[in-house]
Amino acid sequence: TRIETPHMKGLFILLIAVLVTSSQLTFPIHRMIQFQRKNQPYGSQQNNGELRLASLSSILNISEDSRMKADHYTALVMMNELSELTIVSLVDNSQVGGLVIIIPSVDRNSDSEVVSKCREVEKYMLLRSFPCPVYFIEEDADVMGVYNALQSKSISITPSNIYTISVKFPRNTKPIALPEIRSLEGILEGFKEGVPVASLPTILITATYDSFTAAPSLSTGDVDSTIAVLEIARLFSRLYENQKTVGVYNLQFLLSSGGHADFEGFRQWMIRSSPEALSRVQFVLCLDDLSASQRLTLHLSKQPSDPELLRLLAAFTAVAQHMGIDFATTHEAVDIVREHRALPHERFALRRMVAGTLTSKVRYDAPYLTGSFFAPSDAAVLARNVRFVAEALAKFMFGLENAGEVFTGALGVEPTVIAHWEKVLRAAPRNVLLLKKDAAVVGALEAELKRVCTSVSVVDAEMDLKEEVKVFADNAGEVAVFVSKSPLFDVYTFLFVLGYLVVVYIVTAIAHEGWNAVRREIQYFLSVNLGIGKKEKEN
């Protein structure tokens, strides 16, 4: 009896499945942001394609008279391998087909050469446009396996050292609408005999919860100030819930987006607040990046002269000395001619509110539409600085003689709480141009304020930037990337698997049908399909 053809079909289906699974690798990939400022393009202008990976050196070694062109290949490079000159050579001169940049897995808090190079590269990338697709991948074993394989044969490009990836993002030919900004305002009500709560002086503590990096789906940094506001609110809520330890000041906490968009959230919040409410704010303390270094600086917009403000600054100085913290104050008038604000208190100072920014940054530039994958964050330093702020405020509000002795023991800062909120915030992309007001992470922040504050209100506003900004590519964040080795590898694998399945098929058939039946089947197959063994018809 002849073996039925369905068996052969099944074998070929199995063969195809084996080949597909044996030549693919899946890992997350993140597209570079695409936006426009004043009708000038920035970021990656392409987002799809079949990309053939090659090493950086092999692409740079392609000669002008070579039949191979750089625009046929995509450079797979470590981020710290790049520089402004390298990017210009690849993108502008060689016109490379694309860039897949591996983000090194290193300690973001280190001052290593790798971290410094990566920060400089990202800063430069956000200042220009790329006509080719640009993607980022976080370093892991699978990614480095492909990278190392390319490096081992990096002198020239040949079929034996090419990997191919297929990337498919939705086409983004039209800009998407900028999201509304949601500001979260929580209040701990003070108490003073015979004085209405609405008439008590207010200290406003602020932070921004948005972020910005070269890849929207990796914009998960800038968490310190938000965590600090939540923890300070939690600490004082335990004092304010007791009539004996409630302060004579209202404590107001403001979390908003727009920190990387000229602090637009703060501006919109002030526009929508009543003049009476703003007039009751005695001081605005803006928290910004509290763990970038051991040093803390309180930036003010003018030399303080008000007695209460001088008393507050004295409280900060006394607590800093008690805790051994390197602390200083500085004052600089707000430059109204400057296009963008460098520190958040400047936004309040423009409304003639007394404000200051407490930061650990040694150097600072306007964070407008810029940021870094490697923004430093040290949980231990953050916990120390949270306690510093809380102790200074307590000394000022309660008129304490001693410094730094309130928030200790059971009333102290909780490292587990800080770790929890760092995990929550770093799990959620918060790019300022894409973060929606009803995002889950914004809801989580609102819920926490409601848990610890007397009352919470929400202010939503459109993002109204001075310059026209358009953003494209509402990225979901991660896609599966199909990676296949060279065509010769697939040919060799196909022949090997085919031979193996044929042997298995023949052995199995002999066991069931006998050698004679199998021999007839082989002769029949060769005769019908390949014309081997057919007898010519006699004339």
C-alpha cells in the first residue's frame, strides 16, 4: 500500500515550524520620540522597516566605491560607543539605514565614564532630527549575544554576520493632541483658636511627576520630588490628626505634570486659583531632584527680608547643621527674558509669590523637553533629605528650640514607603508630552493624597505652551522584534532538518510497512515528482 500524502504535508509543516522557532529571538524595543518645535523636526522621523543589523565598525568601514551601501544596514551599537561626531558620521555622512542603541545596564548614580558618555549622547540626540528609524534596547543577555556575534566579525559585512529585525509601529503621519495636565492639590488644615481655617497662613510644597527621555516608553525617571512630597504629607498627617500637635499653618501639597514643559502645570494651577487663596500662601517650597548629590541648595529669587521667611531659613540652616548636611542658600533674580524656566520656583516668582527651589543638583539647565535615562536617584539620600525638610518645617511651624528631633522612631521616615513609590513610579512611563490625566499612575498619586490629606482637589488644564509643539508616535512601549540570522544559516538549518526528518520518516515507515513497500514508495515519489526512473515511451 502507498503511504498517503497527508503524512508528507504534516512533515513539511513541522519542518517549517522548526525552522521559524530556531531562528528567532524576541526582546522589547523602544522607539525614539518624534516631535516638532516651531515647525522644526526632532527625534526619529521613521518608525518601520526590515532592518539588517551590522556592527558600528563594519558600517563605518564601507568604502564609497563599495557595492554595499550604509543605508541598507542598521547599526547595533552600545550607547556609550556613540558621540556627536560618530552620530554625524553615521547619520549625516554615511546615511545609515537606522540605529538600534543598547542602553548599558549600569548604576545610574555612578560618575563613571559610561554614564557620562550616555548622558551627553542622549542630550545631543534630543537636539536634532534623524531621517532614519532610531530604537533603544535595554541591555540583557539575548541582546548582548547578538551584539557580540556582530562584533566578532566586524571588519566587513558579509551574509554570515547579518541579523535582520522586522519592526512595525503604527504609521504616525499626523500629530496627536497634547494631553491635558492634571494638578493634584492636597491640604492638611491647621488650627488656631478663634481663626478660621481659610484665614490661616499656608505653606505650599510642590513637585512635578512627569519625566522626559529620548524614548517615551522609557521615561520613568525623575521620581525623587514626587516621592518626597508624598512622604512629607504622610509624616505631617500623623501630627495634624491630633489636636495637640496640629500646626497653626495650613500645609498644602501640589503635584503636577509639566515639569519638562516649562512647569506648565504650576502656571495653569495658579491661573485657576483664586487671588485670595494665592495671597494666603506665605512660602512656596519647590522640591526638585533631592538625591543627585549629597549637597542641598535652596534657590531663592531675591534676598529675603521678611522676618518670617528669615526664621524659616534659619530653621533649615539649624537642622542642616544638626544632621550634618551640606546646605546653602542662594538668590538670583528671575530672568524674564529667558525663554524657559530653569527652576520651578521661578514660575511662582513671576506671580510675585515668595518661593524657593530645594535641589541637590550641582549644575542645572532648563529641563524643557530634555532629560536622561540615567537621572540619578539614591533612596538613602532621598530618605535623609525628606527628613531634613520635614524637621525644618516642624521647627519653623512649632517654634521648636531643638532641631531634628521630631520625625524619629515611630514618626520617622519609612524607607519601605519610599521604595514602594519608587517602584510604582518607575513602572509607569510619564513622558510629559504623552502622559494622560487619567493615567493609572496619576490616579495612584491622587488616591495617596486623599488617604493622608484633609481634602484633595483636582485641576485639569490644557497644555498651552508659548511655542508650537507637535508630538507624533503615541508609542505603546514594547514590541516583539523578530531577529533572524543570515540566509546561509537558514539554508544549512533547512538541509539538516530535512535530512533528519527524511531518515526518521524512512525508519518509521520500514518498521510499519517493510522495506519493499518503502522502496516502491520512494520509486513512485521520484518518478512522479522528479521524473527519475520513468521509462521512455516507445515510438
